[in-house]
Amino acid sequence: MTTARRRRRTLGTAAAAAAAVVLASCSPGADDADDGGSASEGGGTTVTFRLWDERAAPAYEESFDAFNAQQPDIRVEVEVVPWADYWERLPLDLSSGEMADIFWTNTSNFGRYADSGDLIDISEALGTDHDEWEASVAELYERDGSLWGVPQLWDSIALYYNADLVEQAGVDPESLRWQPPQAGGQDAGPEDTLLDAARALTTDEQGRHPGQRGFDRGSTQVFGFNSQADLQAIYIDFLAQNGGTWQDGDEFAFATPEGEEAFQYLVDMINTHHVAPSAADTNPNGDITRDMFLQQRLGLYQSGPYNLRTIADNAEFEWGIAPMVEGPEGRIGVVHGVAAVGNANSENVEATTEVLRWLGSADGQSALASQGVAFPAAVDAQQTFVDYWAERDVDLQPFLDAAEGETAPAPLGPNVNAGNDALVPILQDMFLGDIPVPEALQRAQEAGNEAMAE
């Protein structure tokens, strides 16, 4: 094995990055100062910053301490709103004037607020005089010719593997490729190696593999691969690798022959070949496959660096990271990123712009990297993150290669959340085997587009 790094658990709990902290919270309209901004203790202006991840909050606190040392008249207060409440509160707080001056967003949600005039136009506010950003992430936040967010962190897709299990099964995790069956076939194409690898890894309580006489699906002890209704880690990637497209502009466009082949392959891994966990388990809990990987009940786990910390802190076995599974058109995966956006209705626009400028710099993102939180979007800060994990014998190169190669865009558009809400239940029924793949894709696409058009 060349790219993937094998390692055995040597880490204790990473308390500095994972511990919950009590963070100051302040509404942006409180305590008006003479300059029209919020007055901090001792004078100056307070800018508020909201995010949903308490693991990232300590890194931002460190970053803003460094910013305040350079800009003593601007203080930044961090507020954590949990993901479960974040998107419900956001529009309410914007409409009431209680929203933070700067806040995190993802690609599924920024469009509606850019279109409604609630966001600062980053192209106008910062121009082009800023540190280099990961291009594939910055492009996600472009709309109508302008950039609406300062890229903060990003993730791509690679393949976690259990080193002992793949060695016992004779599987090379770096050479895995999927190919749909040729016309009339029911197994896989001639260049496919994923299905045989998944069979070799899948065993029942008697050690039998799928396809062997007496294999008992109901007593499966180890599964081969996490085929499941996971948009980012699984099915957009397989779709793109087969020449399909998730969206065409602001409309879903996956109900095509290419889409049918990709989704049929994934569904068959579960319901025909029995090398992936049942959708009855993965539909209600997408993280169950990560937990199964940690329990050594899953040999290959395709996912992103957003699960890296959990795996590194809890895996009691030798594991590694390999490139994502390759498809007919190569290794094409989703790159998603989080951006910091400015509240256009802030009473502290000038100070907010200065903080946004800092957040877009390598210095401003260095704490995210040095604490091992996530890949920073500022290119010059990324090596620090790589070095952090290299010191723990974890090689992140497969994630970097995925981001630098051909990528598939994450879901975009002002109403894409409504569309996803409408189509996901249909796709989940498809993964259960309750609806034939062609019918499910057509129904899901129509339902999603109808919801987005409302």
C-alpha cells in the first residue's frame, strides 16, 4: 500500500478540540456605541460570530484573540447554536434583528439569504485582495456573479479501512473500482473489484461469505462496504462517477440512465449481494455505519474528514485511509465547505468587514488547523492541519487528492433544502428495496423539483 497510512490507536481523548466550552453570546443590536456599533467592555466595537459546532469554537476563540491583539478596538464574541436548532433560528433571528454579525452557513442554505439581500457581498467588501482559498470551496458560494461567503473549512471523500480485515480478506483498499453490470448482466462489470472485495470482507457468524452455501444474512457479523442513502459520501459520488448529474441549475436531474445504473448498483449491494447493512438500519441513523466500523463490523467505510476525530479517538484497531472507490469515469467526489457570511443588516458593518477579512486569512484559520479541527479553506494554512494528523501517524493525502481532482458540486440553490426534504424519503424507500430504482428516481426528482419551485 502506498498512499494509505496504517496506524494503531495511540491517542487519548483530544480534550482541547472536543470539549464543550461555555461561550459568550450577545445579540448584535445590544449596547449601541457612539460609532453605531456594539460597545464592548472597555470601549471599542463588539462583533458577534455564530456557528453550530462546539468543537470548532475553541479554535475560533484562539483566532479572535490573535485578531484582537492586532485590532484592539474590535472584539469578537462567539456564540454556538446547536445544529438541531440552527436553521430554525436563523431566519427568525434575521427577521427580528437578533442575528449575529457573522455566521456560518452551508451550500444548501446561503442562496435564499443572498437572494433576499440579507448577506454582505464579499466580492464588494473584500475584493480580490485576500489569501488564496481552496477554489472548489469558494466556487460553491458564488451566485449571480458575486461571492457571498468567506470559505472557512472543507471536506472531501476518501475510504477508511480496517487494516486487519482487509489483510485477512486479501483486499487492496487502494485499487477498488465499481462498474455497473453490462447489458443483461446481474453482478458487475468486468473491471469491477469492489463487489468481490465486499464479498470477501462480509461474513456471517459461521465465517461464510455471501454467495457461499449456507450464508445466513440474518447473522452477518461483518459487512464489506457502507452502501447507504448518504448523499455526500455515497450516492452523489457514484452518480458523478457514472457520468450522471445531481442538479442542472436549480433543478434536480438524476433520473437518467446513468443515475439508474449508479443507484441500482448501490441498492443491489444491500438487497441482492448482501455486502452492506440493511437500509432499515441506516435510513434512520446514517452514523450507524461509522459505529459499525469502530466495532470492527464494517471493513470499508467511505466518508469524509468530518468523522476523522471520532475514528481516531475511538478505533481500537489498526486502520488507514485510502482513496475513494473509483468509478467508470474515475474518482469524482463531493467537496463541501462551510463559509462565514456577513449580516447585511449588521450595525457594525465596518468592523464586521474587518473580521471577515481576518477569517479569510491563513493566520485567521491557523487555529482550526493547529487544533486538528478541519481542513482550513485558506490554502496556506492547510499544511498545519496535515502536520497535526501526521504527528499522529494519519496520512490525509487521499482527502487532498480528492479535493484537487475532478469534483461534483454539493447541492445548491435557495430552495434546495425543501427539495431534499421531499425526495429523500423516496430514495430511502428505494434503498429498502420497496420501490424499483427507475420509478423511485423519477418520483424523487419530480417531488424534489416541485418542492423547489414552490
